[in-house]
Amino acid sequence: MLSCGGGIFDEPEGHLSSPGYPNSPPHAVSCQYVIAVESGFTVSLSFSDNFQIESVDTEQGLNCLHHWLQLTIPDREPIKLCGSKSPGLIATNSNTVKLEYHTDDQGLSNGWSLDYSTHRVQCPMPGNVAKGRVTPILSEYFYRDHIFVRCDVGYKLMMDGQEIESFSTMCQNNGQWHLPLPECHIIDCGEPEPLLNGGVIFLSGFQNQYLSVVQYHCNEPFYSLFGGVNVTFTCEADRKWRSNNDVVVSPTCLPVCGQPTKHLSAYQRIIGGDDAPDDTIPWQVLLNIDGGRGGGMVIADRWIMTAAHVVKNKGITAPPETVRIYMGYTNIETLTDPHMNASSVHVHPDYNNFNKIDYNNDIALIKLQDPITFNPSIMPICLPAEDATYVTGTMGFLFVSVCESSLHPDSDPVIHGEVQSPQYPQPYPPNLLKQWELLGPHGYQIQLSITHLDIKASAGCHQDSLTVLYGQKVIGKFCGQENSPDHPGKELILSPGNTLTLIFQTSNSSPELQQHIGFSATYKGIVIDCGEPEPLLNGGVTFLSGFQNRYGSVVQYHCNEPFYSPLGGVNVTFTCEADGKWKSKHNSVVTPTCLPVCGQPTKHISVYGRIVGGDDAPDDTIPWQVQLNAGGGGMVIADRWIMTAAHLVKNIGNNTIQIYMGHTDVKTLMRFPVYAASVHPHPDYNPEIYNNDIALIKLRDPITFSSSIMPICLPAENATYVTGMMGLLSGFGRITEYGPTSAKLRYVHIPVVNQKICSEAMGKLTNNMVCAGVPEGGKDSCSGDAGNPYALSDDGQFWAAGISSWGVGCARPGKYGVYTRVGNYLDWINKTMQEN
């Protein structure tokens, strides 16, 4: 036997052939060739076409009985090659291969020839990373190739629950990536900084994530934002909340000064002095200094202003520990407990009044130990502007908390006087025609008081008479004596405007027979009084200027925010005009309207709940939610209207339906039922396929909205249902498919599902249906949730996208909840409410 040691071949490519090739060797051969290259490469064998190794034909095919070329690859069964057909190209997918060539002394084999080459090990395609990018993008990846992952703006790299700064992975020699791909999670800016004397409302976004938008607001009307405008902050990619001016510092709430929540002129009519109603003079304080009393005023959250002589007596300033400050009440008994303490007392340095003679510079400040939080009963008064002027005659208020004010009589009216007939109190002459024109300032009326009248009586006063006119309109025509039918008596005559005309005429009676002495009257100007402004339903009125509803007074109507807002979005001012009517600047006399604010709860779920799969809803976060005794829920859409599913109420009478709202706890909720006046299922409701599964319930009595009861918005005319858009589902239904109903209002966030995907999972859907849920299940409505709201949000305002209608089980994988698409029913909803 011819022995040949082929040896080990470790070059990346080479050529091998059998001994004597392409001729047969003279003797038996046993040769071994080992190709072993660097790990991470694979060997490919390319045999030439001239291949001939003796074989034996059997029923089973060729048999390499005496001559063969055996290929051995690690971890695989050896392969024997023989015959006259070339194996061609063999990819071993290994970096090591052993070739053993064997022939005996008999038979002829011309042998074989091959070229081998090596290639880098290939790794699988790495796949994609949601909200991230894998680079470089290649058609194939091989040993020693690297890939990198970068997240989109606003997202962070996460691996095994930990955030990482960067990521790369390498294709290994075993054909696998040495690290799995990471995930890109949305950035979380954390809770916005709290705002002292204010708060924050989420307008859009979720869980403080990237591009979430919050709005800071102050506790109005006691504080207002510096700059006067509510500021929005956005969660940016650097994980900081920033305003549109790139500011990262939260805003400041400044105290509102000099604007009490209640106005004196709305309560009392005695100019000389009266008890102050609560909350009308909220800056007033009472000082107690070693048993002595004085007054003062709040000017800042830690500062009181008073007279220097109150805190300094005989040249000695009262120690702070002897000063007690009382505020917030109008009743002295209530006012004296509790009190606030002073930390320091600051008398003007130029105050010098040892003998109580010189009160120049009579001013002092008291600093409080603790700051005040302002409210309706405690608010600061404004300090004067730099250019403030003290105009003689300007009306001011004097507030006294200890002494009594003395009553001063009214000053003389602007116009006043007396009118008498000629020769009064002697008999008036015949054939007389005398006229007086009384004229007052604009905004005044003329009040006429006829103190005495003695005019010859005649039918209809057609002979002698006193006629009073306003313009061309006769207010009265008088004659006779006291107790005569045409005598005015003691009744005052008030002109509608600022003019009044008196005409006195006499007949041609003989002077010697005429003994009537005529008349005497007084007149004065009276400021026009428009009376109390019309009350505003779900709102109120604030006096901005003027006094006692008189001419030129200005009031502003406001709605009870944040539950109602004025039609047109702006608070309207009305002025008392000269015609005695309150008019807006557009000359309207109709009071404004307060419209309910929809879809804007006073508290936001993202501030409270962090469990997306389902959680108890905090109070006031889903204020449109209602529960029906029909076994499902619904939603408030107007002050007398509830929207729900038709299949809940189709066969139930008005008198049997009870509606519950305003609470998140079922026990409390059920204590306060509201009753239906009428029920309106959609006329085309189809119970077999749940098409048009929508109904309206009209309430017997309107709702006054509050933080716990507010309507949800109806969809806009052009509302779109975007696949993947996250919505809010709420209700009191079952927590699991076979579990009990919930004792608390619960909520879950689930996305809108593509209509085609949902149809494949749920069966045929109509265009009046929309689906929501997740393919893995676990988040869904359940039994007892029919009629409940599925709400989408635009810029922090929720709108009724769907009504929970039907499904298959509860939260099953591969199944979704089906909801009535409310956007298709706007015309029917509005028509039904208008007609009923």
C-alpha cells in the first residue's frame, strides 16, 4: 500500500488532488488531508469535473466498497464519495474538514482534484428595533461585522431593564450575534415640578413621556401667573420640561391684589357705613398689641402694613412677640382665634410722634413668621402705582374693624332747584303760558316733587293745568286741589332721562274771580340706576367699577370655571347706560351664556395612575362616567343627556331607569340616583349584529356640573380614528371574564385597532363600529361594561370616540372590544336633543 500524508492545510485557499492524478496510482493508496482554518471562517470544496473513483453498483445505488474519498466534518456523519460524477461544490459550513482517500491493489481509480476556499461565517439578519435604527444596513452580515443601535429622538436604549448609553454587537465565529438587540423606550421626564399656589394639568401625552404637554395654572382668582398667561411645558428629549421659550424653570404664581371675590356694591346700599359681608374686604386685619387694638392690611404673603402709632408708643416699638394678627373673618368673635405671629416690626425711620402731635410718616410694616396662602377671605390689597394720583372727589372705601363709622348726609345733588307758578303763593294771572326746561348731566334722571298744587279744576284739565313731559311724551297733566282726581298728590315724578319739561297754562278767567295760587315743586338730579344685573346661570357677576348699579358702573359676567366657559370664550363686560339698561360694548342687553366645558377633567389620570393594564380611577378624573341600573354604563354629554348603548335600554321603560354619577365608589354612587324623562334608542338599531348600538337618555332635571360631574365632548365633524392612537376605557364592569363586578370605577388605556385586522379576528364589522385592544389580550371591556365610554384625546380634551358594544369573552388573546363609532351619529344626536 502506498502511504501518503497529505498534511494540514491552514491557508485560506488551496488546491488538493489524489496521488498521480489524473492517472491511477500504481499501488494501493491511503492518504489523509486536513483543512483547518481560523475559527469564524467556513470551508467550501470545489471538485473538478474529472472525478473517477471506483464504485460497485448495487440495487441501492453506488457503493464505495473498495475505493473512496471520505469527508469528515466535526459533529456530522462522515460522507464517502465515489463514482464518476463530480460532487461539484460542497459548502462544509465548518472551519475544519478531513479528507481520507483509500484504494486497494485491484481496480483502477483515476482520482480527484479540488480547489478549496474559505468564507466568513454568516450571522442572521439582526431585525428591527421599534423607535430605533440599526446601522449599517447590509444585505448580509458576516463574522467580525459590527452593528450599532441608536434610538429615535425622545427614546432611550434599554437592555435587561437597565438603561444603556450606547449599543453595538458583533457577529461571532459561531454565526450568532454576541448580544441580543436592545429596546428603545420612550423618555420619561418625571413628574413636573409642583407649583406653589398653583397646579399642573396634563394637556396631552401619557405618563410624563416625551412630547407630553402640561400646563401650569395658578389658584385663581387668588393668584395669577407671572406674565399673565398660563404656560405650557413639553417633555423634551433631554428629559427636561421646557416651555416654548426654552425655559426649564417652573413659573411663579403671584398674589392677586385688590380684587375681592365678592363686591360690596352687590350687597349693600347704605353709603354711610354698614357691616361688611364676608370676603368683600379680604385684606383687612385686626392687630392686638399688648391688649390694645388697631387695624392693618395685607400687602404680601408675609407682610402687613399699618400705622406707625399702632405699633410704636412713647418712642418704644412693640416687640414682635407682643403682636398678634387676626384675619379672614368679619365677625370679631370668630376673628380672634386663631392668630398669626410677627417675626419683626419695621416703623418708618422718620416717624417721630412721642407726644402724639406729629403724625407725619405714620406708616409701619409687620413681617409674619409664616407665609399666608390666599383664599376668598384673605387676599392682599395693591400698593399704589408709581404714578398714582389722589384725585379730589374720587370715591374711596374706609374699612373699620374696631371703631364705628359716623353717618354723613349725602352731599347736594349735581342739579337741584325749585319751580313755582308766577306770583306764587298769590293767585296766578289768566291767559298764561309758561314753560320750564330742566336739564341734568348725561346719565342722570330728573326727580320732580310737587310740594303744593292748587289749580282750577276742569274736565281733563283742559282749562288751567300743569303738564309734565319727557320729550314729546306726557308724563302727567294736573289740576285741582288735594283729593281731586287730577291732583298728583305726594307721588314723585321721575323722568326716564336727563330732561324734563313743565308747561303751566291758564284760561282767560276774570282775575277778581280767580283765587287759585298755582303750584310749587322742587327738582333734583338722580343718577340713573340700572338695578341689579341679570343673574347668570352657572356663572356670576363681578363689579369692576362704579357704585350701587349707577350710570357708568361696569360689571363683568364670568362663568363658573373650569366647569363652564362663556360663549365666545371671553368674559363680557356690561355698562349701566343712560337709558337705565345694562349693555355690552356691542350694545347688547342680553346676558351672556355659560356653556359647559367638556372633556377636561380637573384632575388627570397620568398624575395618579401608572398601571396601564387597568387600575382604580382617582376621584374627578373621569367625571363623565355614569352607571345605569340596566346593567351597564354610559356617559354625560350635556346637562340633561346621557349617551349609552341601545341594547341596554331598548326594552326598558322611562320610569324604571336610574342613573348614577359623581362618585367612583359603587356604594356611595348608588345612594344618589337620577331619573330619566325619556329614552331614545337609535331607530335603526339591529340587535342581531349590534349595528347602530347607540341610545340617548334625557334626564328629568338638568345637572349642575362640578369637578365630579362634567360632560365628555362629542367628536368633531372631521374626527379621525387613527390606528394605534391610545384611548381611555372606563367602567364598573367585571375585572375578569368570570369574576365579580368592580366595587370601584376602573380604567385602562388601549389603542385603536386597524379595521381590517379587527374584522379578521372578530368577524364582519359595519362601518358604524370601531375596535380597540391589544393582540396579546389582557386589556378590554367585560360583562357589565356595555354602554361605557371609550375616549380619545386631542390636546388634553377627551371626546367620545366609542360606546362599548360587544366582544368575545373578555380580554382574550387575538380578540378585541367592538365599540359604536360615535362620530357617525352626530346628526342623529343633535337632532334628537333638539327635538326633545
